[in-house]
Amino acid sequence: MLEIKPIESLEEISHLKQAYFAQATAPLDGMWHFGFAPMSAHFGFYEQETLVGFCCVNDEGYLLQFYLAIDAKTDAKELFTLIAEQNSTVIGDVKGAFVSTAEPQYLSLCLDNSSASKVNALMYQQIKRSIDNKEGELELKLAEPEQLSTFVEFAATNIGAPEQ
């Protein structure tokens, strides 16, 4: 049987946080995971008094992280659904979740339990270019003062003034 308990110290789940980050398919937002997440309420998932997972919920009621170890006997989808449908008296109200596409397991659970989704940010990882590929390289030059009026005219014609 699974028991959900508040986590008093993040040190208790440090090994699970490492496993959580290791399953990411790309680097995650450091400010998000090391700034906002630590300020949130954390809850541990225990099987027979053994810590097998965790989640954290911010003050506004949004799930920021969810992790269940692969060797846990609890079904991740059932547990996530229990939390998402607000059936955990320990965790309480959950309005929604924030998740990155670099967190495929957590993202899948979120999508399976959502009626709508919204993109709040796009993050990209640069693909390494081949050293031999010189095609398409542009040389950048510092603009000369006498070119300024041409650049301003180009911007006004092609970009337009910002909307007020």
C-alpha cells in the first residue's frame, strides 16, 4: 500500500531528485527546478515505509515535479490521476501542472490527465554543427555611423512601429 507524506527536508529526496533529472532528455530550466521547486511543498510516496517517489506543488496549487522510481510497485498513472483529480487529502487541491517536453514520463502523465494545455515557454538546445560545414556562414560586421539612417528606414518600412 502506498502512503503519501509531507517531506520535511529536501535532503530526504536528494537521491530521487537525481534520478528525476537523469531521466530528462535535455537540460532542464535551472531557475525553475532549483529556484521555484525548492520553495514548493514536497510530498513523498512510500511503499512499506520505503521512499519510492515524490512530487512538489507550489503555493498556487500547480504540480511542478512528479517522480516515481522504476522499481516502485505502485502504478504511476494511477497515482498521478489520484493527485490530479484532487483525491489526496495530504496533497490537497491541484489546479494543474507545469512540465517540460524534456520530461517525457511526467509530460505523458500530464497529457493523459488534462482537458487542455497551453505553451508558456519554448526552450531550445543548440545542435552541434559540423566543423567542416562552412556553407551558409555569415560574416558579421560592426555598423558604421553613416549607415544608421538606412537601418532605421529599413526597420520602419519592414518591421513597423511597436504597437502601443
